[in-house]
Amino acid sequence: MIKKITFIFFLLLLNYTTSAQVLTVLNKETKEPLEQVTIFNKLTNNYVTTNGEGQADISDFKYAETLEVRFLGFKTKIKSYEAFKQNNFLVHLTPTILRIDEIVISATKWKQKTSDLATKVSVISPQAVGLMNTQTAADLLTVSGKVFMQKSQQGGGSPLIRGFATNRLLYTIDGVRMNNAIFRAGNIQNVISLDPFTIEETEIIFGPGSVIYGSDAIGAVMSFKTLSPSLSLDDETLITGNAFTRFSSANEEKTYHADFNLGYKKWAFVTSLSYNDYGDLRMGSNGPEEYLRNVYVERQNNEDIVITNKNPKIQTPSGYTQTNLMQKVRFKPNEKWNFEYGFHLSETSSYARYDRHLRTKDGNPRYGEWSYGPQKWMMNNFEINKKGSNSFYDDVTLRLTYQKFDESRISRDFNDNERETRTERVDAYSTNLDFSKSLSGKSKLFYGTEYVFNDVNSKGVNTDVDTNISQTGPSRYPDSNWSSLGIYVSNQYNYSKKWVLQSGLRYNFYSLNATFDTTFYPFPFTEANLNDGALTGSLGLVFRPEEDWLLSTNFSTAFRSPNVDDVGKIFDSEPGSVVVPNPDLKAEYAYNTDISIAKTFGDYLKIEVTGFYTNLKDAMVIRDFTLNGETEIMYDGELSNVQAVQNAANANVYGFQTGFEAELGSGIGFSSTLSYQKGEEELDNGDISPSRHAAPWFGSTRLTYNASKLKAQLYADYSGSVAYEDMPESEIAKDYIYAIDANGNPYSPSYITLNLKTSYRFTDNLLISTGLENITDKRYRPYSSGIASPGRNFVISLKANI
């Protein structure tokens, strides 16, 4: 009997002890649980994160003298395990806009504090995204105030960062590269495939990231982390979820979203589904008349008819729909092993490339139709993480990924019966193996390997729209495969509390094999084979003379290997020109220097500034070319100048980013950011032209208010102008997307918009958000964009959670 009582008492004691080691983190003002809070052991660099109920098991930190509870948008709590125990393992975090030292994972693929990094990293929190109520993942990136967004159509968004864009910027999703072998130098819209509702955190690494991520990471790496299934920490099943709906007046947006998490002790599941319906976008009332959409084309009785637009502010055609699905499964048998499978599926409807509809020829519209077919993206990602200290690693992660990309282009000249459809499919396979190892109390090693294989299939079909008879046409790309094998090592050495040295090295081998069809174009070659390697490195130093000062400098190199789009595409780059394949390309290299200074004043003010300079060697640019000795060929029924992508230029980009954040008390905050970049590149004749992807100066200023139930933000977004004499050569020919100055020349005007966003929590489970964007109804078109931005826009959304 005594043995039974002793055994029962022991079980009760064990249960109490286990429960007592579950830390619960709440918002101090709203008392709601905070999910994805990081509890960080500074000594060992180990961490855990809270689940949907704001809970995390900290049993492994039982003897820790210092634990840091960190969450973006909240003040950090630093205490010992015993101190948390004395407070019954309950933590209240206070909201703040002052971001002093965030936890990030993008720089090395492992969690680190920004104060230990020589590179500039900007983090966009879910709270900021929720208040801004962004429509797409492209809009989400602009929440940072440090990314300039170009759009050729409403269904798009191509970031311009530090004078680089498109395939010189890298996207990653849950640590996996999204860039594929047909990411082009022209503006791309692949980022809209991501669902903002599933993105848990967004990090932007400014400058080269090739040591960790390989090819394409020249201007920046944009790292998106999606929702991870939350486990239950007790015997109760963890059930959380959200339902969301939104309406926006500028494009009559109707959005519906739901996500659901089911968590057990070892198994967890999360499901997310979103649907967006965007109508034609309405521009503002006050601005250049050149932006107005006065006419559009309709097909009636086998004839293209020019229709007068009843409301020239409506940009017809620009509407589209999109559906996103995500399913994740997590299995954690013990504290050492974690298995996670993620499935992502995104598909848009067909949508018009709006800027092409603005072109004219001989006084008529250039095209009867020009649209992208449905953009489809699917990703299967299986991730295995193992913790365990041994001679080789403390943490190791294996990722096995398959992605499928489907896209197409559909065009037809005005009153031409022949519709051209060019369809591409890319099957992308990748394997990542990443390790971290603490070598001593001062040094930490990150190393790994990556293999990527892309299989590209392209076809062309020409269809008579009157008879519906189709025949094979020229494809945009040759059937090709592109592969990359890289191995990297990076080290962080903490000399003292004041000095941190970071260094890294990567060697990358890449290969491309393409077979050209000479049926439609008389290429002087039938195949292209590239096999080469690239060596990149980085060296950075962080100095903290005092706790409130941070100085860092970083030198790094990056590369971009030629892909199938560079080597093999055929397309009309601008009126009267056609780009043809060039099988003789090699990698381009970037050399970059950063210097950053940050200063905090107590817990109420932070000021920072970063200067950078990047030199791009052997830049792949479009230049005049010859095909079989000819400088002109017939393309789409038009005699066109022959061009090709060539290693024909050097480019230089320099500039700075600066900003401040201030806590004014009583829940009021004030912040501002400003980015300036200047880019120059060589032309054929040796002259210097402004770089096409160097945006004008831009920034954002925000006044925020946080109370227990109410959040509000009044903010201004602004950008400088680009005068005609400062326009890149490649942009001058696109006068149809620009305003016209007093001399009749194209230019990009400056603009400023005033906006207001609010959210109010009626109950613990119901949140309503409203917004009034572009209050002054400004008509503006960001530099290089083909579609004008929304005019005055009223946004309302309702979110319910369980």
C-alpha cells in the first residue's frame, strides 16, 4: 500500500514538474498568447518557440543562468530559469516599435541575433503585416519601407533592392531557393505565388548572400518562413485557427482565408486555404493624364474593336483571381528529432500584362491580346532536423524539395487572327544539408552542401482564333537542364563582448545543357553546354564599444551563373528589337562593401545608417548582336534589331539606407526610413548610362499608436523623380509607361501618399481592421512600372480566431 501511494505521489510530482517547465508568453496589454516567440539560451545558442497557445517547453534550459524571450514588436525579457520559475513560468511582453536586437535565421540558416551579424538584415513582423493588411506577398515586402516595388501589371511585383532586381535577387521559402532556371532579367512576378496569410516571418538580407545561398544572391536575399505546425505541450489537443475576409474598394478585392492547426504531443497538422478575387484596378484622380486608360480593345465578330473607356481611371484589363493551399505535417518523437513535411500549391487565373496593352503601332493598339496564362507553383518540402552534440555538429538539417513551375504567355497582334501561346514548365529538385557546430565558447561553425537540378520544357503553339486550328510554333526556350552543386563553410568568432569576426567561403559548380530547335529560326548552333565553377567569400567585423553602439563592416562577393533564360530565350525586349540565344555566356561577379552604424538611446530611440558599394563584373546585359551575320531579322511579322544577352558590361551601384525608431510613450511611436541608390552601367559605345534597376530615392514615415484593443498607424510613402536626362537608355524607349515632361520627353514623377490603418479587437476572438490608402487620391506610377498604383482605397477586413 505504501509503495502504491509513493508511486502515485511520484507520478503527481513528475506531472507537476513537467507542467511547471512549460513557459507561457502573453501580450501584456491584450493578454492574448503570443505564438512563435523565441526563448533563446545565449550560452548554448539553443532555442525553442511558443505554440498557438503561447507555450514552450523549457525543460532543457533548467540550469540556464540567462534566457532571452524575444519577439519582434515586443520588448525582450532576459532572466534566469529560476527567475521564470519564481514567476510561475508566466511572461508578459510589452509591445514596442523599437527593434534593437532581433533574432533572425536567414543569414546562416540558423537562429542568430542581429547584433552578431556584419550584414544588414531587416525583419518584417506578422504584427506589422496584419495591421498593413497587404493584398499580396509583393506588397508585404514594402512594409519594411526598404524595398521598392515595380509592377508591370496588377498580378505582379518585382522588388528593386540596392540597384538590383529579378534574377539578381534571391527568394527562399523555408530555407529553399525559389529562383529557377528561367528567372529572367526582365521584371518577374513569381513572388505573388506566396500566400501572405501563411508567412510567419519575412527577413531581407541586404547585399550578397552567395556564400550561404549560391547563385543569384547579389542584391539581396528575401527569406520567407511559413507557418509551422504547433505541438501540444500537455495531454489536451491543441486546436487553433483563423478565418479572415477582406474587401478593398480600388479593385473590388474579395479575399477569403482560413487556417487550422491541430496539435498533439508528437504530431501536429496545419492547413491553410486562401482565395483572392481582384477586379480591374482604379488609379487616382490627381496626376499625369498620360496614365489614363482612355481606350481598350475588345474582340467582336472576329474583329478587334477599339472601345472608349467610360472611366479612364479604370485600368482595363488588369483583374485576376488566385487560390493558395498549404498543408504541413510535423512529427517530433523526442527533443532531438523533428520531421516536417510541407505542401504548397498556388494558381492564378490568366491575367493581362497591362503595360503591353499600352503599346501602339501606326496609331492603333499594338496588341489585340497579351496575357500571362495561369501561373502555377507547387512545392513539396520534407525537412529533418536533428539536435545532438558530437564531433561534427550540434544541429543538422536535411531538406529534400521538389518544385513545379508552370507559366505561359499568350499574345496576338491587333486584328491578327494568329494567337501565339508560349508555355514553360520547370521541374526543380533540390537537396540541402546544413550543419552548425560550436567549436568553443567563442566560435561557431556553419557549413553545408546544396544540389539543385532544373529540367526546363518549353513549347509554342500558334492558333487561328477564327477557325480554332492550331499548329506548332517556336518555343521561347530550348529544352534544357540546369544544375548547381555547392559546398560552403562560415564561421563566427566572438573575440570578446565587443568584437565579432565572421568569415565564409563557398565553391559552386554549375552546368547547363540546351538543345535548340532550328525549325523556325536559323541558329548557327543546335546545342549549348556550359560547365564552370564560381568561388565566393565574405569577411565581416562587428564592434560594440558600448551596449548602445553597434558598428559593422562587411566585404563579400557573389555570383550569378548563366541560366536557361540568359542563354536560350527568344523574345521582343522593346519595340523593334528581338533577343536571340547566346550560348557563350559565363558567370557575372559582384564585389560588395557595407559599413553600418547603429546607436540606441535608452529604450526610446534607435538611429541607424548603412552605406554600400557594389561593383558588378562581366554583367549579363542585352546588347546588339548578329545572327548568321545579320543585324536584323523578321520577328512576329516585324523587321527587328537583333540583340542577345552578353557579358558586355561593368556596373557600379552605391548608396545608403538610414532610419530611426522612437518610442514617445503612452503607446505612441514614430519611425522613418530613407533609401538612396545610384547605379551606372556601361553601354556598347563605352558611354555610361544610369542602371535600369536603381530605383529613385524612396522612403516611409510612420506614426503609430498601440492601446490594449486599438492599433492605428498614420503613414506616408514617398519616392523621388527620375528626370529624362537621368533615365536609363533601356527605359527611354518605353515612353508609353511614363509621364511626359514640358519638352515632350518621358520621365518618372515623384509622389507622396498619405495612408491610415487601424485595427480594433472587439473580443478575444474577433478583430476588425480598416484602412484608407492614398487619402489624397494621388495618381502615380512608381518608376519603371507599367500599371498605375491604386487611387483612394478603402479597406475593411474581419478576422475571427479560435
